[in-house]
Amino acid sequence: MTADPVPTMDGLPAGDPGDAGGPAAWPAPAPLPSARAIEEARRDLERHGRPHDTPEQRAALAYDLAAWRAERELRRGPSPAGPAPAWRTLDEVPDAPPPPLLLGWLEDAATLAYAAPGVGKGTTGAWAVCEALRAGMRPAVFDAERRPREWSRRVSGLGGDRSRVVYLEPADLGPGLAGRPFWEQAGAVDRVLRAAGADLLILDSLLPASGVGEDRLRSDAQAPFLFVSALEGIGLPSLSFGHPPKGQPEGDPFGSMAWLAAFRLTWLGTAAEGDGHRIRWRPRKRNERGRIPGFLLAVSYGDDGRPCAVERADDDETTRDWILGGLAAGPRAMADLADEMLAEMDEPPAGEAERVRERLGRALRRMAAEGWVEKMGTRGPSVRWALRVRP
């Protein structure tokens, strides 16, 4: 019977310390924290409060925290050369709530409103100009689409004082900037706005103002942030117009989520049900704001084809009033209500039936919680909604 071989040094890695199997590749021992580091960790733990820990637990936690910090610094290596950039704590950042929305729907910085062609972005822009004039402001229009007569006719039809509206096209900035993207034109635009005393900028629209094709606006995630940085660098509230991808009336602006991420407040416009030209604007993204109600614009036109009046209404209240009228004759299924609302729309876009059902469903649930309606039945097509009899 042969005996088992006796292990020798021949079976161990032999080589320089830098070789793959040498001591240099072995894990470095964890550094021992200094007494000062342990004391700093103890103070940090006390500052955040752990009233239920025993003294022994607090001492162990302080040691573990100091050891973790020491090991982290060892892994990070030496500090880069040069002084550290300035920094601050959140305690130095104001935590006051944001100011009220300008004109009831615009941020004090950059706001994006987008809608499919034909919904009414241009009319909404002219209405916003007139609302700003009524508020004593001096709005400015940067018309990258170069349609001065459209802006002039719409603002004039709505009764706006055109002598108080600053109008600017890219060509006005000179040949060196005329074909450049807006973030390169922003400095010159800012100088014009300061000289004119403007306090609101309306940009129409993002696609021609970018100076690039729509494919880049969809694929280049940097473009939205370059736009917003340029707009906020001007230091005025701004309203920029854009559009969703073709055939997707409720898609992301230009088919890219980056546009929603870049702007603090984004509105989506769609055609609304009812007679005449009606535009529904509802928020898609609202930083810091919580819930913001949507609104409806009902546009009236004069004999000359210009808009002559715009009536704004709260979208929630309008939908509630429509449902109350629809249920006045008796209980009805939600599908019946949705079909009736859809029938009131001229050429509804693809997918509008589903969006109408979602909007009615939200409104009915809210109205039920407020005591306006009640649900009859539990689930399925047999469910009906009825007006609740109030005492």
C-alpha cells in the first residue's frame, strides 16, 4: 500500500510578490481607525439620534463606522491634486415651497407645452401673450418658424396690444447666428430681451430652433438639457412649444423621455370634445408641484378667421359637469358615457377611445369620493353609475 504524498513547498505559488499568486495579490488588511476617527463617528451617530442603543452598542457602531470610512479612503487612494471645489449642505438650500404658477400654468423658469399639429399650439401661444399683457408684462416671441403674420393676426384678433410684444426671428441675430442652434443664440437673444425690457419668452418652436433634424432631437439626450440650460441662463420665465411623434398624439416630446426629464413643468395638449375649437392641456410632468389641474381652452373665431376670444375652464370641473349632465336621465354604464363623449369629437385620433375611458374613470371615482355619484354593481359590464341623491 502506497502512502499519501507529503505536502511540500512545491505545491504553493512561487514567484515575485507582483505575480498573480504572490503576496501583493492578497487582500490588504483592513486599516485600524484612529481614536479621532472613532470620536467623529460617535458624534455623527449621536447627531442623528439612536436613543434605544446601549452604550456598548453605540461604541461598537462608532468603531464599525470609523473602520468603514478608513477602508473606503484606502480603496479610493490619495486625493487628487489641487483645492477641492466649493460645496454646501442641504441646510443651506432654501426649502420654501415654489412660488405660484405664472398666469396659472407657467413655471418661473422653463416650461414645455407640446401637442400634435392642428391641436392649437399657435392659438395657445397667442392667448398666453395676451394673458401676459393683461397681467402688465412685456412678452417676447422668438419665432424660429418665421411666421410673423400668424402671430400678428392672432394676437390682434384676441385684442392684444402688439406694440407691447417683442418679436424676434433667428435672422434678426445676424448671419453668424441665424442657422445655429438656440443654445448658441441664447446670449444674443438675452441682450435683445434686456434692451426691450421683456419679462416672458415664448419660443416657437423647439424643432426649428434646434438647427438639427428631428432624428437628433429623438436620439440625442443632451439636446433637451442644452435647451433648458440656455433658457434658464436668460433668467426669464419661458414657454417653449414642441410636438409628439407622428401618429402618437400622447407620446413623449419628439419621442424622447429626455425632454420630460429636462423641463421642470411639461404640458400635453390634445383636442377636446365638444363643439368648436377646444384644447385640453394637462400636465405630464411637474417637479415640486404635486397635483396641478388641467384646463380647457374654448376658442371663438371672427368672420375674418382670426381667433377673437379664448375662454379658459378647469378641466376637472368641465368633465364633472359633463358627467352630471350625462347621468341626469338615469344610471349609465361607463362605456355608454365614453361613446357619447367620443361622438362629440371631430375626427378623434387613434387611441382616443381608451384615453376618454381613463379620463372618465378617474373623474367618476373622484366624484364618488366627493359624494356626487354612486356605483351600482360590483364589476363587469353590468356596472352602472348614477347620481347620488343628496339629503
